[in-house]
Amino acid sequence: MNVSMRISNALVTAPLAQTAFDRDFLADVIAGLSRHPRTLPCKYFYDARGSGLFQKICELPEYYLTRAELQILDRYSSEIAGQLGRGIELIGLGTGAGTKTRILLEKLEAPIAYVPVDISKEQLERSTSLFRKIFPTLEILPVCADYLEPVKLPSPSHKPTRKTVYFPGSTIGNFEPPAAGKFLGRISNYVGAGGGLLIGVDLEKDRHVLERAYNDSAGVTAQFNLNLLARANRELGADFDLKQWRHHAFYNSAERRIEIYLLSEADQTVHLAGHQFDFQAGEKITTEYSYKHTPETFSQLAGAAGFDFVRMWTDHARLFGVFYFTVAD
């Protein structure tokens, strides 16, 4: 996965408007299906239906990640807020409905501004409306954008003590290690000396726990994965027959990652914008990797990107880690 992020400190003129992210969908699908092995970017999971399905995934008994991260925040939010300090600007990347961010904001001392950056316009509008009611004195500056691409962020009305990026969930695991390092390096350069990064990381564990989390018994994750093809049909005019595709996820222990695919159940042909794509039975489309880290390996990765490790908090079972890093003054 080739990931880039460049953030500049310019004003956003229309933070909830149509973005280049939407316009790139067709080009990215054609490019991904033209490759061998074939791929589809996981960032396109999150249309309105996909975002709703992901919320359901987070509530599933097999999907430990959200519960573990919330357990950490519920138990340690005061400690975490103390580490982040007073008067900060909090930049949330992919914070979704904002459940975790709300816990954190409630404990922060006099934050200057909250800048949520998310690709789901509907979810961003809902969470921004809610947060403005809950935190009426907090400056909230939403940006609807793909944070993996160049993004212009608005400037708060008042100067913060530091900029801190909050990257919850385990999205950093979707980056292959070299791309993860580059992404973290761009964050480090953006927050600058004294800036911080609070980030969720899924930790290495028993493969059966991992595989159950991505192959839930209710089939919600399968719906979430297949919705990528349904979205291509709805928005791009593709003719994927969803009955001829199957969700498949397994843990690759050698690469330390969950691999998620869509498998073709038969020989078939898909048409899209004048292109024809022939699939053989058993052929796969890669939709997501989810790398798992140890505290040591992730700290090394962040360290190479310019961050100094400060603290890690874990849940009772040590399934998940919330790491805090800073950039040296």
C-alpha cells in the first residue's frame, strides 16, 4: 500500500465539501483491478453503509479491539490527558463517531481546539454537531478528507501549547511497515518540536483470537468487505455479482499481519467504465492488511520517524496498546 500524508497549516474553505478522495475512487479501482495480484484500497470501505457496518463490527463479541481500547481510555484517560498537557490542539485522524475522542476531551485541561479529519462526510457531520453541543466553548474545526493524501488543516483562533495528533483504533496496522514509517515521519514533521502523537496499536497475540475477530460468526465483517464491491456497483456502474464473491481473512504469522481478501467463487467477468476484468475461480482481491506489533517493534518504528517514546497503556489482557510519543524540543 503506497501511502502519503502532507499536512499544511492553511485554512480549509469548505471542510465538508466534495473532495478529491471521491473523484479518485474510479481511478483507484481500475488501477487496483489491473494489477496482479489485484487490490482495492481499504480507505474506500467507509461510505455511509460501510461506516454503519463498521460500527456494528465494533460491537461484536469476537472483535476485541474496540472494547480493549475503550477499557484503556476508561481506566487511564486522566493519566493520558495529564501527559498530553494543558492548552493543546488535538488533531483527530479517522476518529469516526468520536466515542473515544469524547472520553479524552472530557479529561483534557483547557484544550484550544479539536480538528477531526475523516473521510466519511455523514459521520463527520454527526459527530461535529454532537461535539459542539457537548463542548460549546471548544473550537471544533472539522475537515472532510482522506488524511493519507495532502490535507490542508485550519488554524485555531488561539495558539496552542502544542499540536497533538490522535490516531485511535488500529488503522496504523493497515500500513505496510515502510509506509507506516513514512506516515509517522510526516506526522512528526507536522506537529514539530514538542508536539505529540497518541496512537492505538493492535498487539501481537494468539492467531485464533485474531482470526475470530476478522471472521465473526454473524458475518458482519463479510458484509463490510463485500460492501466495497457493492459501492463500486452503486457509484461507478460496475457489475460485480456479489453472490459470486466471498470474504476471507487469515493471520499470516510470517508477516505478522491479518490478510483480508475477496475471493472469486467462479470464473467470471466484471465490467467497469469500458474496462473488462476476467477472474478465475479462487482468484483473490486484497482489500486490507492489518499488521500486529509488539511494544518494542512499534516504538522502534516510531523512533525512526522522529518520535521519542513516553508511555504505553494496555488493557487487562494486553491485547491492545495506546502509545504516547513526543518530538524532542
